[in-house]
Amino acid sequence: MVKITNGVNVFEVSNGAYEGIYSRQGYRKVDGSEVSTPEIPLQPKKTEDELFLEGIVEKPLSQWNKDEIKRFADLNDINITGTKNAGEAKDLIKEFLDQSKA
């Protein structure tokens, strides 16, 4: 039995299987010292606000409640003061989203 790797995964196979199949697929023999895990860059953890913004845009604007409207507007510096109801605030948010996509 020999240990082989493709740079990502490590397997133990018979020498015949390595010679007949795996060597032609880009695998190479390794000893214990060569085996290493690939470095996966760590992504910074997202803040609660970032997670909210990612999730809320998936939800139809017509289904947003007043708290979601206010929070989205605050996080995106959309001035909704002076709007008479949630519908007017949603119109301002819709304009903002349309401009963001353009």
C-alpha cells in the first residue's frame, strides 16, 4: 500500500492501483512528511448588520416589516423621515435598490 495525493486529498491505495490508474490522473506518492493540508484563507466574520443586509435583500420588499424598513434605511443612509407610511418608505428603498443595481 502507498499513500498518494492530488494536492488536496490523501488516499492509501495499492501500488498497482497507483501505477495503473492514479499516476495517470495526476496523483503522486507521498510519505508522511509531505502530506499537508492546503491553506484555506480565513474569511473575516460578518457583522450582524452585514448578515442582515445580505438576508433582507432576498426577501421581497413587499414583505418587509416596519423594523426591517427602518434598519435597512439606517444602514444605507436612506432618509425616510417625513414619509407618512411604510409604503412611502418602501418606495424610497426601491429607488435606492434600483440605483444600486445599475
